[in-house]
Amino acid sequence: MKLPPPLVTALRTLTILRVPGSEAERPVDALAWFPVTGALVGLLLWITQKIIITILPGTPPSIAAVAVVTAGVLLTRGLHLDGLADWADAIWGGWTPQRRLEIMKDSSLGTFGTVALILVLLARFAAITALIGRGEASWIILACIIARTAQVDLAACFPYARPEGGTGAAFINQASGEHRLTALLATLALTLGIGLACLSSLNPLALALIALVATRAFGHSCKRNLGGITGDTLGAASELCETLVLLLAACL
């Protein structure tokens, strides 16, 4: 089966999967396929915990959660986690937008970035442990979908922070309301379908709304502190959004 070129670009951009096919002529068109890519990532993580629980009956949920968190890092090659660390170092390590952007460009990992990584991964591990223990691991798929949609929302609604350009410029500068609407409709369909089929609940829609509102607040913060958004802040938003959804789901 031949994959649509924008989906090929989305998969190659957000994951380590080197799927066959030609990429989109305009990289920005991949944004509309980010939720689908998130669904695939989430499905692979769900399968990871399912295999462990099936092969090793009686395995503590915490062990399966470690496998899920590890698989998530490997599957995305830590791309978004890198953005999270760079954003944390910049926000708390600089006092002006220009200085923060300079820090964000530095490849070295600072104290604030290290703390952010530890806290987010611990929170995700705790939430996934609780969800697997309750038999509600399908939330992992939903969290991955909503997190990738958050990136599209930010790209379409906020300006690019670096006037000289950068790795995220191709997505952010050309992102449109059409990309955002397509991604939101896909997220609505996927969230509603998984929520009713696997969780017998409409709670996923409420959590998706909360997460996207929080993402918009994050975008305004980036505009105030950085002058806009960058590829790193898209990654940071994805990680924070995914963790937020998992935590809220675990607390239901």
C-alpha cells in the first residue's frame, strides 16, 4: 500500500520509522498527518505493554510502564525530549528573548533541562503505571494523538521566533488554518472513536480540550518570553501535553 507523501514526511520527521514512499513536496503539508502519526506511535507503545503483560503474566505494571516509556524515547529518537530540555534551559537560564534563543541553540544540556527531563519522565512513568494497572492503557494512544495535534495548533497560531530561520521554520512559517482544522478534525474522530470503543467514555474529549487550552497558554508564554515559537518549543509542547493527558487520565 502506497502511503500519502505528507504522511511519509510526518512519519520520517517525528519517528525513527523509515517508511517507503516519496515525501511531500511541501514539508508543511505533513502537519495535517501529525495526529495519525501520533496514533501510530501510541499504538506501538500500547502493543509494547500488551506483549509484556501477555508473555509475562503477573508482571508488575511498573515494569511494563518502564518498557513503554523507553520505547517512546527510542521510537521518537528523543526528538521532543531534546526540545523540552532546550526550552527549560532557555526559559530559566536567560533574561531576554535574544539570550533565551541563544541558549536554546546551544547543544549542551544544563541543570534546568536535566530537571525538566527527570520530572516529565517520572510523571509519565507514574501515570502509565496507574493506567496499565487499571487496564486503561488505551489512554497512551490518545495522549500521543493529542500531543502531536498540539504541535500543529502552535505552528498555525504563533509566529516563528527566529528571524534568521531554523529547523522548524519550514513547518511554522507556512502552517495554515487549513492544516490546523484538518488535524483537529482527525483528532476529534480518533479521540471519539478510541474513547467509546476502548474506554466507553467521553472523558477523552474533555481531556483533549483541556490539553489544547493548556497548549495555547504555553504558546502565549513562548511568544512573550521568546518572541514566538521554534522547533524546540514544538517538541516541548508535545512532551508536556502528552504528560498532562496521561496524568489527568490517571487521576480520573
